Amino acid sequence: MSDGAIGGAAVAGARREPVRWPGGEAVAMTIGVALEAFDLHSQVRTEGRPGELDLFSLSYGDYGWRVGVWRLLELFAEEGVHGSFSISGRVAEDHPEAIRAIADGGHDLVAHGWVNDRLMAKATEAEEREMIQRTLAAIEAAGGRRPTGWASPGNMSSERTTAILFEEGITWTGDDASDDVPYVEEVDGGRMAVLPKANIDANDLLQWVIPKNAPTIFFDSFSATFDTLHAEGLRGRPGWADVVLHCHMAGRPTFVPTLRAVLHYVRDHEQVWWTRKSDLAAWTLDQGFVR
């Protein structure tokens, strides 16, 4: 296959018309940040099994609201970028000052379940509905505005989740990995934007923490992905690049140089739409990108 085939009939997703960004950019760029709370343990455990109380693991997660979120907010302000913060309801209830700082900085408020180690797929319908309502209310009370987007803990939603979210006024979800650009789906006579998980290869948890790699692997993986998307976009098939950062991981000093390098790398490229996920979702709904 020649390079010229990319952007034509040979490229994945060519069954539909290409997406279009507001200024005709080649790539949309978003920064996803998770600010999470936990009941029993965070993603990092040195001993024990999943589902058992692990106080050390919980303390690892607490780094997010104690230190990590503030370091990332400072970095974003220095670099002049805005993120989309996926927030656990318990963090919003217990540490509203952090949510207010996120909102005051012009960043997205995205709902991320009540705690990250309680999965919605295991809840009853009543439990799930109560958790969604409680999470949205806590974030709105702390941040001064109600989230329009939702990402379930572990991206593990139930068959009911989308319908409940739609009833609660949510306009976009991130519980999908079947595509690499946003699209619109029908929900109970309405429309919901879906922002699929186009960031698996640029996720601090998956690329750095779990496999115990050097943090620079994150840059290597992201830059390879971005280069491909940017080239495809210049050839007429615009794409979307996203990163996932966790405040209790990427907010540590070790990761800061890598994150700066990623931001500077993107800035060195032309025709990039720096945006937030809520704005990306609104554009997707407005344009009606139905796959």
C-alpha cells in the first residue's frame, strides 16, 4: 500500500465521510485527566488482592487531590492548555476546593462515578441511578456547573447507563473503544455524542505505571500515534489525539518532563485544534457525525 492510500478508501473508517474540525484542522487534541477517589484501594497495590482494604494503596490514590492535581493545574497554566477532568463524586464532596480550582482554570468538569473501584456494571438499576445523580450533584456543587460528559469507572457501564445519563442531561459519554473519532448515537429519541477511548496508547496507567516502564515510553507511544493521525489529517481524513493522565500518577514529579515534552511536540505541529472534550462533543453533535 502506498502512502497516498491513507486518507482514501484504504484507511480504516472510510465507510463514512471524514469528520471536519471547525477550522479545517488536521487533528483535534484533547487532554484527559482523572481525579479519582477509592473505597478499598487504588490501581497500585504492593500486596493483597483486589477487593480487599489496602490503606497504602488508598494513600497512593490520595496523592491525586493532595498534590497531583495542583501540580498539573500549575503546569497547564504555564503551558496555556486546558484539560478535561474526569472527577469522582467523592472527591468533589470531600475536596471541593480542588474542583473549584479546576473550574476556575477553564477546564472541563466530567463526571467519573462516585468512586473508581466500584463498577457500575455490578450495580442494580436503583443503585446506578442514585450514584449518577449523587455524582453529578456533588461536582456541580463544588465546581459551580453541572458536567455534560460522563466516563464510567473503568469505562465499565451497564446496558442501562446511557439511557439514565440521557435522562440526567448528559450529552456525551466515553465508555466506548470501537472507533478513533467521535460519533453520534440515538438514545431514547434523542442524540448522544460518543467520545471513544482513542487514548489507550497514551495512558499513564497503561503505558507507564502498570508495566513499570520509564515515563518516556508515554512520549514514544503518543508521538507515534500523533504522527500517524497528523499525516492522515493532512491527506484529508482528520483525526483526534487524546491523552489520559491520572492526578495520582502523572501529577508526580517524575512524569512532568514527559508531559511537557508531549505538549511541546504537539505545539510544534500546524493545523491542530486544541480543545476540551465538552467542546469536541458539542461540535460532534452539531455536525451530526453518525457512523
